[in-house]
Amino acid sequence: MIEVIDLYKTYDMGKVKVPALKGVSFTLGEGEFIAIMGPSGSGKSTLMHLLGCLDYPTKGEYRIDGREISTISDDNLAEIRNQKIGFVFQQFNLLARTTILENVEVPLIYRGVGIRKRRSLAREALEKVGLGHRLKHQPNEISGGQKQRVAIARALVNNPAIILADEPTGNLDSVTGEEIMDIFKDLNQQGHTIVLVTHEKEIAAHAPRIIELRDGEIVSDGEVVA
């Protein structure tokens, strides 16, 4: 499903060029669950942006289902993001003055889905994460763990093949974080490909495979030994 081949990303900071990724290569099969981990500055967030089609590499290739991402237009890139990829962020990124149901509907609005259909799909997604009873609440009326569940439901609503989660437990206590990881494991068992970015070993250990980055390079890539 995903092929990353000798990927480089360098940021041009005026007179200084800052290398963020230095020749990263790996493949990810359909239905896999991997964690990308490393300390701050290791390049994991840059890699997540490239995997999510939010940026272009400086050099190298990135393919989804055999399609080379760096050669397609911005419009087609946006279409791939909307239809194939669901995003979950540490900060939740919910709209403050709209209901939970309306927050989950947002990706469907971008796709032009009619109100009746998108309302039904949003309800289904919220039921999957255990929030079917909170449809009319606003984000300030629910807990941090529930906000992240809403964010996961929003990522799910287009039924994406790939879910990218960037530090999804970073703002949560350990118990709530474990509950969120259980949701990701359930989604993986349902067939979704999960890519989790984290700096926490305990969270990364939930994934069957861990790719560790350091200074923009992969230093290990393997299955977790129980």
C-alpha cells in the first residue's frame, strides 16, 4: 500500500538548510499497524506530513497504491488526502462552537455529501467510538478522552484506508491513553492501516511493528517482541 524510497526532506531557512529526513525507506502493507517513534527533532513529524500528503519530499519517492505522490497536482493530492487518509492529532483540532456531530461531518462536507447522508455517516462513526449518546454536545462539554474519540470518528467518517495518528495520547492521562489505543487496535482489526507517531515507548509498544527514527534516519525497523 505504502512505499517510501530513499526519502529526503530539507527545509530552506534562508542561508541555512536544515535536513529533516535523510534517505528514509520502508514499505507498509495493507492492514498493518506501525508506530513511528523517536525523540524531538528525529524527523517523525516531517515523515508524518509527507505520508499524509501535506508536503512534498525534497528527494526520493513516496507511493500510495503504486501512485507516485510527488508527481501529481495539488488538487489530486487534496483528493487523496480526503478519500484515502484520516488524520488524528494531539490537539484534537475540533471546531469549538459546533456540535460533536457537526465536527465529524466536516470531511463529508468537503466531499460534497448531502446533509442527510453525511449526518447518518457521522452518527455511525460516533457510535463506533462509543459517543452515540453525545451527538449534540459541544467540545467544551466533554472530556479530553472524549474529544480524541470525536477526532477519531472524524478521521473514520470517510472510511479511509489509512489512519495517521500524530501523538494521539499526548494530551491524555495514562488510563485514557490506553483506552484510545484500544480503539486504534480495534480499527486495525477491522482492516484499517494505522500509522502512529509517538515519542512514548509505552504507546509505541501497542503496535506490532516499530520504526525508530533518529536525526532523520531509520535506526531500527522491526516487530515488537512480546
